[in-house]
Amino acid sequence: MLDKGLKVSVEKVKLLRKLTASSGVTVATSIAHFANDVPLTLLPAVLPILIEEFDLSYAAAGAVITASALLMTSLQAVTGYVADRWNRISLLLLGLTTLGVGTILIGFSTSYVQILAFGCLMGIGGSVFHPIGYSLLSDAFESGNRGKALGLGSAAGDIAVPVAFATSGFLVLFLGWRSLFVLWGLIAIIAAVILPLIIKEPRKKGFHSNATDNSTKTIVRTLIPIIIVMSLAAASYRIASSFTTTYLTDFFGLSIESANFTLALMMVVGTVGSIVGGTLIDKLGEKNTVTAEMVMLGVLSMVSIYISDVYFLSGMICIIGFFMLGVWPSFYSVIAGATSLGARAFMYGILFAVSWSFGSFFPYISGVCADIFGLQVIYILIGVLSLVAAFTAYFTFKK
């Protein structure tokens, strides 16, 4: 009887330690995600200022974001591969530090070429977090509540976007846009330094992946459709985050402060969408969640081009954000389910690299289209991409 009670006590202690470790992973990855995504969002946030100060076309402005984002996304497969073989926490520290340095140097740029170059350095540093952060979360919640955990982890990055746009609105007035980059660059470096104090690299159980062990048929049915739908969703997000502020300032005459505040609200609502979307996964499944949210995103985007009242449009943009960001935990859940310990960071890296590299071309593509057809075309593009993604998910995702 005593042995049985002692065994129960030991099991409770193990469970408590596991829950504590999981909580530490959630806190650490949330801090890292926030510190990573705020600097990466500053360029779109101050884009109208850069266009005016450096006399840029929409295409040239979009090229800065595309170059930075393309490096960030294309390198994620490499960082994921290295992360599965090296200490993920140390690699994350290196990435955040590089991102912080690039962000600070942007603040001292005096030409378009310098902004382009240092933006690329930011992209290199920013390539580290996503494959590592989501692999750490997936490992910590190997069973039970994974969808909710991924939703919360995603929300930490989502909330960084409105913070970037909100602070760029009022801090630019007092500090100037250059000081804003220096400030957030320093914050990224500080986050990198404290990260190893919160979390340690968990012991790995060997290199193994369901995605590599299963048949080619399984890989095609599971991962290829995810890559396609993620790519379309990434393109939609890149267009909206890059040009919504400029759309509201140039097309409707809003001040940059008001436009950035609207985009910040959109991302705040999107943060709620991530948490709700993560919760829905465990109840409805990835297929139904993705299909429903992408349909709503496509329809609302198409409708928005007919809205002439700026306040009504601002409300519509916020609702669009709910579905645009709420769909991502479903993608992470599918990837986590298709892989197991050992190769998970690499698989996350591959899918992030392909999908976000595809999406990274769209600030430039949408900028060219805006130069030709006007800024309203950005929401037509978002609508078309989203509906194609919904169609693909419905006919290719497993229930």
C-alpha cells in the first residue's frame, strides 16, 4: 500500500515537472517570438515615411520588404536543419542578436541602398526563430493541448505586429523613425541575452521523422497541400501587412498615426483569432478550420474594395485580421502531427522557407500592380489568393 502511494507521488512529481517545463517553453518562445517579429514589422510600419524621404515608387518600397522577407524565409530550412543537430537555444540567441544589430543599423541608414542591405541582415537574423520556436513548442506539448499551445505561441508573434504599428505611430512623432529602429533593435538583443536563463535545450531522443519514414504517398497527401495553402496564406498576409497602412494614407487620406493604429487593431483582433483558431483545431480539425477561415478571408477582402467609408473599412480590416492570423495554428498542427522528435525543426524550416519565400515576392508584385491599377488591387489579390487556398484545403486536407 505504501509502495503504491509512493509510486503515485512520484508520478505526480514527474507530471508537475513536465507541466513546469512546458510552461517555461511557452514563456521563452513567446518572448523570443515577440522580440523577433516587432523589428521585422517596422519596415512596413514606416513605409509611407520611407517612400517620402527617399522618393521611392511603390515597387521600390515593396522591394525592400521583399528582399528582407525573402532572405528570412528562404534560410529557414537551413536554420531548421542546423537546429536539429545543434543547440537550439544557442542558435536562437545568435539569430535574435543578428536581427537586433541589423535593426539598429537601419536606424543609421542614409540611403536606399543601405536600408536594403541592412534589411537583408535583419532577414538573416529573423530566419532563426520560427523553425526553432515551433519545434520547441511541439516537443513540449507532444500530446494533448497542442493546438491551444500553438495558438498561444502564434499569438505572441501576432501581438508583436500591432505593437510595432502602434509604437511607430506615436513614437515616430517624438523620437523619429530612426530612433524607433534603434530602440527595438536593442530590445531584440536584450531578449536574446535573457533567453538562455529561462529555458534549456531539452534532451533529444534521436533523429526521427514520420514524414521521412512514411511512404511518398503520405508525404504528398499531407505536406504538399500544406505547402500550397501556407504559401497562399503567406502571400495574403505579406500584401496586407505591407500595404494596408499605405492604402489608408494614400487612398483615404488618413494620417500615418491613424492608419498604423487601424492596422494595429487588425493585428490585435488577429491575435484573438490565433487563440480561437488553435482551440477550434482540437474540436473541428485542421481541414474544416482552414477551409472556413480562408473562405471568410477571401469574401471579406473582395467586399472591402466596395467600401468607401474609411471607418467602416477600418472595421472590416479588423475582421479580416481575425481570419488572416487565425488560420496559422492549423498549419502548425498539421506539421507537428506529420513529424516527430528529431527532425521537427527541419520540417518546420522547409515549410516556412517555401511558403514564406513564395509570399515574400508579393509585396513587390502587389506594389507593381498598385502602380498600374491603383492601391485597391491589393485586396483583390488577397481575396483571390484566399479563395484558392480554401478550395485547395477543402479538397486535399485530411479530415
